[in-house]
Amino acid sequence: MPSLAFIVQRLTCGTSYVVSDDTDVFLLLLHYYLEDGLTFLVTMESPIKDRVVVDNNKTVEKHRNIIPEILVVAM
């Protein structure tokens, strides 16, 4: 799913909003964002009402050095 989201994003050049409550999707979004050097806005929002919206751009900025290790451990 993240790969498809980024392919669509590259074609449309806008903001990506991902609705998911899955940790694997979150980690894959961070991984692709970091590895591909992306700069557009990507947020992840839970389908469950009143949960936090995650700004993936800021998360990548803050945790850039540990994202590759987290993905290896999680998978």
C-alpha cells in the first residue's frame, strides 16, 4: 500500500493522507519517505475517531537515524 500511495503522489504532486491504524503501514510509510528522499506532506490518520494524526514528515526528521533499524526489527 505505501508504494502505491507514493506512486500516485509522484503523479499528482500533492499531499498524501493515509487512513490506517496499522503499525506496519506506518513503518513502511516512514521507510519509503526516508529512502526515496520525499518532501511532500504525508500524514497518517486512524480510522478510529479522536485518535491522533501522525505527521510522517516530522517523524522522519526526528527519527531519521533509527528508522532503518526499526524496520528491520519489526519485519
